Amino acid sequence: MDIPRNHERSQGRTAAAAIAAVLLFPAAVLLPILEVEQLGHHHQSSILGGILELFRNGNYFIAIVILVFSIVLPLAKILALIELSWLCSLQQRHRAWTYRLMEQIGKWSMMDVMLLAFLVMLIKLSGLVQFHFGPAVIAFVLCVTMSMIAAICFDPHAIWESP
Amino acid sequence: MNEPETSPEPPIPTALLQTNPTISRWFASRLWLLTLVCGVISLGLFWYSRQNTGSLITIAFREGHGLKPEDRLTYRGIEIGAVEKIELNPNRDGIVVHVRLTPRARSMAAEGAKFWIVRPMLSIDAIRGLDTLLGAKYIAIDPPSVEARAQSHFVGLDSAPIISPADGSLEISLDAKSRGGLENGAPILFRGFRIGNIVQVSLAMDARTVRARCAIDPEYRDIIRNNSKFWNRSGWRLEFGLSGLKLDADTLAQMLSGGIEMATPSEPAPSVSTGHRFFLYDKPEADWLTWQPSMVHGQTLSRLASNMPQPIRIALRWQERSFGFRTNQQRSSWCLPLSDGSILCLSEQTTAPKSALADSTQIEFAGVSLSPSQFQVSNTTSEASQDSSVESVEKVGRFTTSEPIPVDVLRWPADRVAAKLPDTVCDVLIAHADASSVVAIDAGRLKKTSIDWEIDEQVLVDRDYHGLPVVSADSSEVIGFIDIHKGKKRIVR
């Protein structure tokens, strides 16, 4: 009785962290993340807004890369984690398949890398233009943290335990 | 826990509340608290962001004038918004500018706001928008009134709006035969002093005249009277004659943009109200330039207007015997009821000449008629001044009456009557029952004599002003009364 309880606890944790990440995701993506002030001009953009701007300017490749790796895949990973931690509703085979998928997605989900990119930009450009982070940064950092916690808490053994 | 494992008795069929153990443990994790916090943070960030982003408005213009995205919307010299994007409108006959207001300026997007693109303008009396000659263009706003309804689509103006006249200014229109070089914004001058300006010059409705809408500054509105004359002083007048070349121009601005000069006759008519129409002459008649009206204007009046004595008419009637007949005689001037119940007036107003028949005198004022027994004359000044010399005979008398004075008569506070004329002359106002007839006299027009102040002959004081109270412009106290005798005008006590 002890072992399944452990699994269940890990699943509870995973679900909690993953749902927290999902709640934070819209704020991270939609709200302005960067506020740039250059020569008196004030400009602010969100991640999604930046991607749309790239599309509008015709940089389809970069736009798609950023869209896929920092929005679609991270979201898919979190959703997959939630699905896996939702034990009762899934068949074992389905779960195994989802797990493998998630493992693959996880490698390509670059949300944390993007955070690093922002940090590099802040250090490099701070002399040229004045810019500060918008409210989305808090959501973004928390979202990355939460999805990491969810991934750490997840115990793959649970998949092969019969509920 | 829920299921009894060993029971000595056969199980009694009791309804057991069976909770799903998986679900309950699933939610047992304390990490769910964190989830809740994250949800709150997410909502909080959305709320915060909404508070900090201004509303988006669109303004339609006919012409872009080189406006670019990220150009500013400014008000009073600071940025209150930025252009986000500019696009052609669907009909291709104009542009649509999307402007993001700063959060604090949200109330600017309301009905009645006017927008225009500021661009360099070189006009004669002013150079406007010079900052846009080299720098970026910007949109300026004339803000809506405070309680206007919110709105997000606007139609912009082609050029800066006509500056609306200040509150309380007098708007008049002048009809002229031709434009004669008048420009919007040209000054209106009184003795070469700017008292207002032309708001707009346009053709009259029926195109028979040119109409100039003018705004007179609030402090000078009392200079414009019913009988004022206006003439065009546009441009320069070059006179070439035997005496040589004569160039006549006042200021450079007036030389270039034209101007209107005005004069008010020495006997000013009542003030006019907004909308009054005057004719604009081409040139002044000779005597207009010699008019010397004394009018109260500006701050002196606004300070004292609510605070002027209200003189009322008073008449002294008596009977005389001439050629064997009884004839009725009367003498009328003004008096000033005081708060202590007494009445101030010229002393001649209370005493009938010696030729009057006994018991025939009567004083009438404010609808009250008093026989000699009903009023008591008392002198205003102290006993000391009375016996000093025969010269200083009291010109102003004070009388009290036992008869009730009607309550609707305004009374002047008794403590605001000076005991005597001030030692030095000062600017004075002659109070009148009709506020527009108040006359101001500059101290320079007064001459102090041993007993009274003489008013310069140039100052026109109507014969009817005899007996009116005079108020000092400095202390706003009643200092004396007007006495007009044989053409000599004096302020007496």
C-alpha cells in the first residue's frame, strides 16, 4: 500500500505544479514582457506580440521557430504532464505513449532558454537603450519554475503501476 | 480505514461514505496551495497590466503630413500618447491614425476632444510649431470637457483650431465693406493698447459684408459701449505731401496683419453684451480721436463692482412766492442711505433757500416724503472743524428720520464712510445707480484745494452726476460727493 501512495503523491504534486504553470502561461505570453525606451520613444511588446510582428515583417522562419519552441512545445509538455498525472482516466498504453511523447517534447521546449536570452539582452543592451521588464517576466519566471517542478516531481514508474 | 477488516459480528449493512482514495491523495499535496497562489498572481498581473496600458483610440485625418508610428500625442508639452500605426482608410480619401494613450490620459479620449497634426506654420504674428520643422511631427489635442462621454473614434482637424476666447470675454462682430487686410488674430486696439483680437474673419451670410468676429478680453469689456466706433487700421498709411513723407504704422504685427482701432465717446453709452454688432469704418473721423471717456475697466471694477454704493434719488421741494403767486420749486440730486439709518447727501439738499415759504419744504426719496419736522439734520464732521472758519462750511449733510425707510433700499455700511477727504488725491470712482455709468477719475485729473478736490475740466461729468457719492479706489470708502456748480466740478465733503 505504501508504494502506490508514493506514486499518487508524486502525481498530485505534478498535477499541482503543472496546473500552476498553465495558469501562468497566458500572463507570460500575452502581457508585455519588455518595455524599451529609445530616444524618447516608448515601445512595449509581449512574446506573442513580438512573434506577430515578426510574421508581419515577413520573418516567417524565425517567427515559426520561436512560436513552436517557446509557446507550442512548452504548453504541450505541461499539458502532457497534467494528462499523465490524471491517472484514473487513462489506459496504460495511452499513458506510456504520452510519456514518450512528453520526453521528446521536453527536449525541444525552450522556454528556459528564452529566459536566458532575455537576460543576455538586458546585460548587452543596457547601455544603448533604456529598458525594463514588464509584468509578464514574473509570470514567465514562475511558469518556467512551475513546469520544472512538475517535471521533477513526475515519477515515470507510476505509469506502469496499475491504479 | 473505512472498511472494518475484522468484525466479530456479521457486517451490518450500513451506508458508508466511500471517497475515492486516489483523488483524495491527489489533492493532499501541499503544492496545490502554490497552484492557487500562481493563479492569483496570474490574474493580478493581468489586472496590473490593464491598469497600466492606456486605451487605444483612432483618429481620422485627411492628410498625414509625414506622421510616423511612434510619433507623440502631446498636450501642454508632454507626451500623453504615441502613434501605434497609420493606415489608409478604406475609401482612400484619408488616413486613420491609431494612438495609444498613456494610462493617466485615459480621460482625454472623450467626446469633444479635438486633434490636429502640428506642423511648422509661419504666419505674420506668430511662428507656430517650429519644433516640428526639424523634429518629428506630433499630434496635439484640445481636451474635452471633464464630464464628456468616453469615445474612441475621432475625426482630426486639418489645422490647429481657432483658439477659443477666454471665459468671460466679450464677443462682438464687426461688419466691414471689405476685408481690408484683416487677418485672424489681429489685435483690437484702444489708444494703441491691445484690448482684444479678431477671432475669425469671414464673409457675412449674405456676402454683403465682411464680418470679423472679435473677442474683447474680460478685463476690458466695459470699454466697449453702445456708441463705440471701430475703424480699420490695417497696414501702413503712407502720406506724401508738401510736408514730406509720413509713414503711419503702429506695431510691426499690426502693420502686417492689420488691426482694428476703437474709440468710445466722451459720454459713454451703456455697455454692450455678447453678440453686439458694430460697423467697421475705413478711417476714423477727426473728433473720434479726441474723445476722452472715463470708464472703469478691468480689475478696479471687478474688485469694486459688487461693492459700490447704491445712491438713490432725492428731491427737495418747497414753495416760493414770486410775483404774488405761489410757485413750486424743487432741487434734486442723490443721496446715500447708510446702515445706521442716517442718510448722506449734499447739505443743500436738506435746507431750502431762505425765500421758501415756511412749512412748505419737503424731502422726497425712495418713495418717502418727509416734512421738516420729520427729519433731523446732523453734521458729519466734528465740532472742531465747524468753528474753524466760515470757509469750511459743510457741503455734505447727514440727516436722520423717524419715518421708516423702505427695506428694499440698499444701505452702505456706515463705517465705510471716510470722515474727511484724504490728504492726498487718489484714484476715485463716482458711484452711480446704474453700474455701467460708473465713472473713474484718475488721481492725475484731480487737484487738491484747501477745502475740496477739483476735477479737471477735461473729464466729462454729466450735470446729472451732481450729488453722487465718490468712492476711493484704494480704500473703497466713500470719501465725498460730487458738486457741480457753475461748470466747476468738485469732490466735496
